[in-house]
Amino acid sequence: MRLSMSRILIGVILVGFLAMALMPILAPRPLAVDLHRVTRGSMQVTVSEQGRTRVKDLYIVSAPISGRMQRVDLDAGEPVVAGKTVLTRIEAPQPRFHDLREANEMQARVASAEAQRDLAAADVERAEAELAFAEAELKRNRDLANRGVASTRTLEAAELDVRVKRAALVVARNNLAAKTAEVAVAKASLIAPTGSSETGPTTQSNGSGNGRAPVVDSPASPPASPILAPIDGFLFRKLRESEVTVAVNEPLFELGDPTKLEVLVEMLSEDAAKVSPGDPASFREWGGDQVLQGVVRRVEPFGFTKISALGIEEQRVNVILDFTDPPAAWQRLGHGYRVDVSIQIWEGKDVLRLPIGAMFRQRNQWAVYRVDAKGIVYLQPVEIGHINNLEAEVTGGLSDDAVVILHPSDRLKEGMRVIPRDRDEA
């Protein structure tokens, strides 16, 4: 009996030792997590948006008159001198072609104008004859008055008649000049679009048998007005290059000085409200390796609606920035180049920084999982100040050198034990 009790005791002891040996193997392993130690340092808050460069003073040269623009020989990028460089020339517009009905109507107007001119010429001859008769009558009355035969009233009536006849002659001559001008206007409507005359317009008749009206040739070389560069700079764009007919005020060229560049950013209105003139900025992804520096010059007070790529209406505001780097750093940029703009709206020198990957919302407030020296997890509410794309400013809830869990998963519970992920992999 005593032997059997000893065997049972030995068996219990062996089972206990076996359980103790298997306990570390069968017990759940601590969860491996990414840990981060909260530290102090400088922190910046920025707003970022795509922008584009533009010259500060862009000149658009338009056609001062309607006509046919000659082909442009200048290339984009060539320098221009104010008042000297001829951008192009615009010839006076050519008359258009007329159909048979219009030509006959205009020829009839010419014939009518010529008839009116002949009537005016006849009126001039009549007025001249009446004036000559009145002057002869005045001479006879003066002779009679000197001999005491004619009365003073008769002499005065003769003088009045001469003055009236002279005025009538002036009216007749002016009327003849007006009718002659009307003939010239009527004939000018017959000028054809093309011609080879070097001495001026000439009339060519195709004969009366085919019913066609005479055609007047236009001058071979119509006058051309030069378009001069208004500023010293460079030719940016040729909106018209080949020979073409242009209308008055039609844009033809874009000129400017590429050494005077600024950056235009169409920023969301809620971001633009945070930006102030004088805020520092940086420009990236512009084609060069270095980051360019700039400063906000103006935030325009007028917003506008713009449709996004997703079809959403957005209120945007133009923000204008200047480069603070020397021109040699950004001389490869030109008008209309794309740049990524980051504007700094806040900066802290000694800030307790927390990665935003460790934060989550817990009961309408921010919280993190804090880990003590033994690896035990605690749910810790925190107070957050400024936030940027990477970090947040901690204003309460955490102390310096506190250890938090990055990217916490739903497997984490308060009170459980965790180990760093790199230790687990080792």
C-alpha cells in the first residue's frame, strides 16, 4: 500500500514538471507590433497644391485693323525689341467678288451718278451764263447812273442780282464736285479683288454682248501696316503663323520677359483662408533636383467655381507667389510650367510630435495605445494641436519619451502584452 502511494506521488510530480515544461510552449505568445518613441522637435504645417509659372506681365498683341496678315518669320523664343522688331504686317483688306446681279446694279449706280454729274455740270454752265449777264447788266446800269439817267434803286437791284448769281454759281460748282465724288464712289465698288495695274485702278470691259458689267482692277500692291513689338522681351507664342485674313482685335502673339516669373496656384478656398502674404513656400517636381524656395505675395480676394476631375464643383482662390532663390536657380523654367507648391502656414520649434499613424478616434476624442516598460498595453486619450500630413502636435495626454503603437489593429486590447516586431522577427 505504501509502495502504491509512492508511485502516485512520483507520477504527480512528473506530471507537474511536464506541465511546467510545456507551459511556455502552449501559452499564447505576445503580439508583435511596431513601436515609436514620442520625441520633441520642430514641426511645420503646410498646404500643398499644384501650380503653374507665368510671367508677371504677359502682353497679348492683337490685330489693330482687319486685313490679310503676312506669314510670321519669327520663331517662338526669339528676342524682340520694343518699337523695332516687326512681328508681322497686315495688308489692307481686298474687295470681294461680285455676282452678275450685283455687278449690273453697281454699273447702273455708276451710270446714274454720271448722269447726276452731267446735270450738275449743266447747272454750272447756266449759273455762269446768268452771272455773266448780270455783271453786264450791272455795268450798263452804272454807266446810266453816272449820266443821271438810271436811278439809285435800279443800280442797287443790279448789284444784288450779281451777288445772288455769284452765290448760285458757287452752289452749282459745289454740287458738281459732290456729284463727281459720287461717281468715284460708284466706280470704286466695281474694283475687283485681284489686278496687275501698276498705275492705279483701270476699267476693263468684257463687252455688252454677254451682259457682264465692266470690272475695275485693284492696285497690285495693297498697303501693309507693320505690327511692332510693344516691349523688350521674348516671343512666347504665335497664335497665327501662316498667311491668313484676320479680324480687328484678333489675338496674334504673346510676348513677355521670362526673367520675371511668378507662380499661380488655384487653391481651395478653405486652404486659401489659412494662407497669408509673407508665408514661406517651396517648389518641387518642377524638373530640377533641388527644391526651390519662394514666398506668398498675394491672396486674391475673389473666389471662383471650378469643376474637378470627378465632376465636383469647387470654390478656388488664386494665390500668387514669388521666387526667393536667385534667377540662376530657376532659369530653366518658362511660362506655363507645372510645379508642386507647399506653403508653410505654421511652424513650432519645440513640439512633442506624434505620428498620425498611431492615432485613432475613441469616443469623440483622439487616443493612442501606450506601452510601458514591461510591454503592457494601455489605452491613452491625447489632446492634439496642429496636424500635418505626417505628424500631430501633442498638447496633453503623453509625456516625453512615451512609447506608442504604430498602426494599431483590432487585435489589440488594453492590458495585453506586446513585443516589438523587429525582436519577434529576430
